[in-house]
Amino acid sequence: MTMPILATAFMIAAAAMLAMRTAVVAASRESIVKKSMVKVRSQRHPANTKIQG
């Protein structure tokens, strides 16, 4: 009778690990996207390059 309980516990643990891994990957991708957005914004608006004359 302990085998179905162990199998269920293992499945729950595997699902939890998969969910955590998915969350970590999503978080790291989000931080990468934020960093690239900051780079794009800084390149798009250069600081005072107007030629006065």
C-alpha cells in the first residue's frame, strides 16, 4: 500500500521542481529583456548632441 503513496509523492515533488525551474527561467529571461530594453532606450536618446550654431 505504500507504493502508490510514494509514487504520488514523487510525482508531486517532480511537478514542484519543474514549476520552480520554469519560474527561474522566466525570471532570468525577464531580467535579460529589461537589460536589453535599457540599452535600447539609452541608444535611442543620446545626451545633447545638437550642434549649436
